Amino acid sequence: MKGNTAISEIMSTDIVSVNPDDTIEIVRGKIADNQIHHIPVVEGNKVVGMISLSDIHKMEHHFTQFNNPEAEASNTQLFSTMLAKEIMTTPVVKVIESQTVRSAVDIFLNNKFHALPVVNQADELVGMVTTFDIIRNSLEK
């Protein structure tokens, strides 16, 4: 793979997303069920935030000091009332599908990100690109 390859050639288009008003319980479930590490928060077709598995883990560890049934019950209660919009990262760094893989690599390296939403010219979500996509595709070429 060359650095001038378009992001659209390597991005994932099977996107799992959540809405800003979805509970953290829903977010956790979608992350676990789909075995993903990053999930875009979408309003309409526009990306308004990002939540990572690390964000969820930080919440779990922040609110739970002990690993026992009472702590788990407390987390369940908390995660069923907190909303995605309350923990999502904003503003969102995005790439346009016509941008190059090199531009995504630069963003990953400069920001220590591992996933970027990919949007079209109308700023609508069309895919996701991760460091794994870049690695996988570099090995295939």
C-alpha cells in the first residue's frame, strides 16, 4: 500500500454507531457485541462525538474501587442512566474519504488516535479507518 492510497480503499464501511441520547449501557453492549474499540456518536448522518473502550474502562475504574457484586450493581445503575453525549469526546477529528492513507497515518501518529471516522464531502459518516486497517492493508500489498 502506498501513502497516496485513498482512505476509501481501506476503510471499514460496516459501521456500528450510537446516538447522543443512548445510555452508556447501550454503548458498552454495542462495543462488546461487535468486538470493537471505538464507536462514533452520530446525530442524523453527522458524527458529533467518539467513545472508546478506554473511555468505558476509565468510567468503570473511576466509579468502582472494588470488584464485588455491589460495585457491579452500582455500575449497572450508573451506566443505565448516563448518556453517550455526557462522555463522548468532542470535537471529533475526521478524515474525508478522498484523503490519503498518509494523512490518516499522520493524524494517528500526532494524536495517538487508533480510529478515525471517515466522512464524505457533505460531512456524513461513510466509514471508519483504524490503525489495524492500515496495518492489514500494508501487509496485503
